[in-house]
Amino acid sequence: MDEVGLSRLLRSRRGNAVLAWAFVGLVLSTSLTSVVTGNLLWTAFSAAVALIALLPALQLRSVWVMPPWEIVLLATAPVLGHTFAIELLTGQAQNTARYISVAALSLLVAVDLDGFTAVEMTEGFGALFVVVTTLATAGVWAVARWTADGLFGTGFLASEHALMLEFVGSATAGAIAGLVYVFYVRRRIRPRKRVPEEVDLA
């Protein structure tokens, strides 16, 4: 396929859906891998990413209604990296991957809300929403790991200092994701333009 044909495929509505479904399928397969290895927290996180990516298709009952494949890729890439490359990363690199995972998931939530529901966000509010959602998700994630530590002795939380650094990292990643929302999602790709004409978003 030549460069023009590939570019047309990536911009097309159905091409967008096919690519987004492919990334969701990969995440679901990694979720099963996490079940086999006993990593239940990452199983839950992977399932959450897949579910949020699929919400527009489920809500509008059309397999062709999916978030922009670029955003689905951003949301799924850290999960895939955790599954296939986490053992190759240093401790700090693993933490960075987690920050990106949470921020990318928050970005996906914002895209779903603004692109496929009646919710309308200004650029500034959308960016703030991504940052706040990132911090909230990081907090829920920390509570889940703390609970796992208390019940199963997993050792997921090293120390309070490490946890505070995670929140700082999550806030930074959330701010970057907010900028992506403003300068790429709102100004470049516009999720509603990826919806087939026969689907009514009203």
C-alpha cells in the first residue's frame, strides 16, 4: 500500500474502527495473560482500558463507533508494555510506565465523554478534567494496591515516600495528557468526525 493509500486508511471512519478494535483485542489478550500469571491488579486495569475504549460502540450499538485509534493506542501501549517488557525495565522506568498508563486512561475517558456524549467541554476544562481524573485514578490505584498489600502481602507499595513520588509523576503525566487533549484531540482529530454518517450521535 502506498503512502497516500495508508494515510487515507488511517483517516477513514471504518479504518479508524478497525485499528481501534485491534488495539482493544491486544489489551484483552494481555488481560488473560495477567490472569494466568496471577497479576489481578493489572488484569483489572487492562479490562478497564478495554471497557472504556468500547463504551462508544456499546452505547451507540455500532462496531464502527470507536474513539480515535491514536488515543486508543496511547491508552493501550503502556498496558502492552507492562505485559511484554516490564521485566526489562528498571524500577523508575516501571513507575514511569504506570504514570503514563493512568494519564492515558484519563485522556481516553475525556475523549469518550466529549466526543460521544452530550457532555461538552471547553479546551481548558477538558485539560483540567484529564489532570484531575489522572490524580483520582492514581489514588484509586494506590488504594487497590494498599488493600492487596494488607490482604495478600503483595509488597506493591514500597513506602510512603515512593507513593508521594507516584502522585507527583501522575500529576505530571496528567498535565502532558491534558495538553495532548487540547492541541491534538480538540484541534486536530475531532473524534466526532471518526463516526460513520449513518450513526446518529444526538
